[in-house]
Amino acid sequence: MKIALTELTRENGSHWQVRLDQHVVTFRTEAEARAFIQTLESRLAAPHRLPYRQQRAAN
């Protein structure tokens, strides 16, 4: 998954956009955007188990 952080300049100030492939999430501050990215990356890196049915089908 490609994650990109971009600053958006608007009339009422800057906003920050996190793009996850084709999905976009906008934040009011850079800190909020970076915290979101950090949480997302840690969840993606966490070990994941397949549900029991899928484990049996994979064997």
C-alpha cells in the first residue's frame, strides 16, 4: 500500500491530505495526519491470522 502525505493550501489555511492508494483522508494539522499514518503503518505491520475456515482451506 502506498501512503503519501501532501499539504493542501486553502483560503482558510493549510490542511493535510493522506492518500492511501486511491483513498484520501484530510486532516486539519500535520500532526493529526502523521499520527494517522503511524497508526495505520503499525496496524499493517502487525501479525495477522487467517480465520480458522480459511486456514483449513489453505492447507
